[in-house]
Amino acid sequence: MLVDLVIRGGTAVTVGNMGIADIGVSNGKIVQIGGDLQGHREIDARGKYVLPGGIDVHVHLSSPRTPGPGVETWVDDFQSGSNAAIVGGITTLGNMTFQRQDETLRDALKRDLAAAERDAGIDYILHPVLTDPSAEALA
């Protein structure tokens, strides 16, 4: 099989097993573990572990408040947060999306989705946080 990338000879760790294997990657996804693989690019992983990416399902990358003079905001955004995650082997982040004052949950999700699409370097999940449990919001 011809793939974009072959990771050769590493100790592949999966949910149920661990062993030396070549791994084939195409379009950013693992398409084959083991077998006869040829790639446009290769990485020699002998003597190294090849681990699946981790998932951090609870991060705060978007401030619950509108930034402004004298208003504290969170330090990380989707760009810096996803860059830090990559270094630690995390490939998916679950961001807590807080409503801002007078903002609907849908609008909060749209805001964070636009920021994530623009700045995130890895996969992401947006988890809405209901901060205004008004009758209108609950409906």
C-alpha cells in the first residue's frame, strides 16, 4: 500500500496491544498498522514508542468575559492552547464555551467555533456552559 507517511519499526501502542509495527498514514489519519507499506515520506521510530494522541476534554481557551481595559481574561487561546497540547501529546481539546453577558448559547458556540477554526492546530470539541439559565435560554 502507498501512503503519505510510514512510521517504521516503532513500538505501536493501541487500546488492546503493543508491539513493533510499521504504521501507514494518509490524509492525516492512520490507515494501516503492519503489513507491506510504502510511503512518500518515512520516519524511523525504532527504539521509540508510537502512541495514540490524547484527549483533554476540559480546557479553558476562551474567556467568559469580553476583553477590555482592566478586565482579566484567560491567558491561553486556541492557538497557544493547542500548541501547548501538541507538545504534551494531546491531539484533541474540549473547550468550555462560556456565554458572555446577553449572549445566547448558540452565539457563544458560533464565537468559539470561529476562533477554533481560525487558530486551533489540533482537533477540538466545544462544550457549552449555561451561565444564564433564563426561561429564554432554557427554551
